[in-house]
Amino acid sequence: MVLNTLSLLNYKNFESETFEFDTKINCFVGANGIGKTNVLDAIYHLAFGKSYFNPIALQNIKHGEDFFVVDGLFTKLEKDEKIVVSLKRGQKKIIKRNGKAYEKFSEHIGFIPLVIISPADRDLISEGSDVRRKFMDSVISQSDKTYLTQLISYNKVLSQRNALLKYFAANNTFNADTIAVYNEQLQQFGTEIFKKRSAFLDTFIPIFKERYKAISKSNEAINLTYKSDLFESDLLSLLNQNINKDRALQYTSVGVHKDDLNFSIEDYPIKKFGSQGQQKSFLIALKFAQFDFVKQQSGVHPILLLDDIFDKLDENRVAQIISLVDDENFGQLFISDTHAERTENIIKQVHQSYKMFKL
């Protein structure tokens, strides 16, 4: 998968800009706040139909403008593919592939395999379980359309069940038959989601451990374990057992929407006991494992975005990461950094063609 050209119109801080890329390595360098990360985010936008850094779509429109357009020309399996994402105030976002708009955005997910590594990834360790679930879901969804559909359906039913619990509380009433209908649907979708997450992690965890070993050059015992209510019992039983609790809370307290990933080092939570360097290596290993998994599933080299990779990492560690990219297992790479010279010195050690963009 290669991105040949990228055109931005009123996207974040860009009024009108077009970039032509090298098929291997592309570096965006310049001072903080100049828009390096915004270029990477525009590329992410083309793959996922949304920003990696700002979920509020309208805030990606340049100040004082009414719309944005992000336009990318890709080559996938020797075929040209044009993807356009556009948004106008007061209207719905549109994603087009080769001039034809998608009816559902979910149909586009996975078409452009892409992995981003960013300082924002530290949220995976520091924030709540929803961030780790989103990570897991986004990796699986890139190669499994059915999973994404099941996930959307589960969340829709969950939202309806929660609304019903609030209605019961507000009106001091209860209807077991109506709740049973939602329970059955949650059981159906939730069980499939649980099975697919379990199967994914069976494949993913060994890849992740190998990557950590290569990046950290150490034999620290790191681990990633899956935590789910469904290991205890089937979802239908859990929902029935917890109905009084759910009525009191006015929301659904059990299910796959509560799943989590536990990150550990030497059997202790990495959030509390991992050094900054260990945490950073853990996250990079996680993302490289994502890269390996997506590539394995799609049969295409994902595009790799390294945003501000030097943040909290010494140059030797960065050089080591870049060298991992210096083989035929990797495709196109985009890097952002504040120091042009530092970036170029490291890139020169890699025997690949490259292009520098000074913003």
C-alpha cells in the first residue's frame, strides 16, 4: 500500500497544500505547531474516515472556513485508488472511493491498512479500559467486517437497554419481557465479539512479545492478558443475575463493553511499575505487533505513521526502531520530528529512498 499524493483543502492549519511522496520514507520536519502532525492525521483520516487526535469532526475544518477536503491517491496491489474525505458545516461527512460515496463508513474500514505510533498512545496505559478496547476493536475491524457490524449492533442494543433502565427508574415501573428481548440480543452479539477478541489475542500476544524483545533488547517478562466477564459465565446468565444492580445503577453493568486488557511487566501493572522507557517500548511493541497482524490478515503492507517518535525516546532507540523498518517486511513510512538534521542522520543509516518536507 503506497500513498502517492495527498491534497489538503482547509484541513486544520492548511489552506491548500499538495504533497508528492516517496514510496518508502517521508519525513515532515519543522517547529512545533507548524502542522507536521496534521499531515499525518490527514493520512489517518483517509484510512479511518476520522481524525486520530480530534474526534470532533467540525474542529478539523480550518478556522473561518466552512468545509475541508482531504484527497489521497494510493496504489494498492498495483491498482490506483482515489480516496476523498470531505465535510461541510451543517452536512454529513462524505467518504468517496474512486468517485463513489460509501453508504456506510464501516464499509471503508480496512481498505487502507494503516498503523500510527504517537505520543498520544500513552493513553493506552494511563487511561481507562475504553481506550484499550478501542485499540483491540480497531485492529480486529481492519480485517474482519463482520466483527465491526456485530460491534455496532451490540452497542446499539446496549444503548437501548440502558435507555429502558432509565425509563423504568423514572416511571417507577419494570417489564421483564422487554428486558429479556434486549438480553437475548446482547447475548447473541456479545458472545461472538468475545470469541473473536479471544481468538485475536491468541494470535496477537506471541507477536507482541517477540516485538518487545526486539525493541527493548531485554528478556523482561512482559504480558498482555484479556479480562472479560464472559470468562465467568455466559452473558445471558450474567445479565439475569445482575438485573437488580442494573436497575439501581440505571445502566448495564456486565458485558463485553466492560472488557479490558491488562498490561504487565514482571507480573506487576506496567502503569505503576514500568519505567518511562519500558512503557514506551511496550507501546511501540504493541503497535508493531498491530502492524504485523494487519499485514498478515490483509496481505498488504500497512502504511506506518511515526508521529513525534523522538518524544521520550533516545536517538539510539529511535535508530533501532527505524532499522526494524529497513527490510522488505515494511512498506511506506511517514515520520514527523522537530529536528531535520537528527531525522536525516538516522534515515541515512537505512538503505531506502526518502524525502524530506520542511514545513
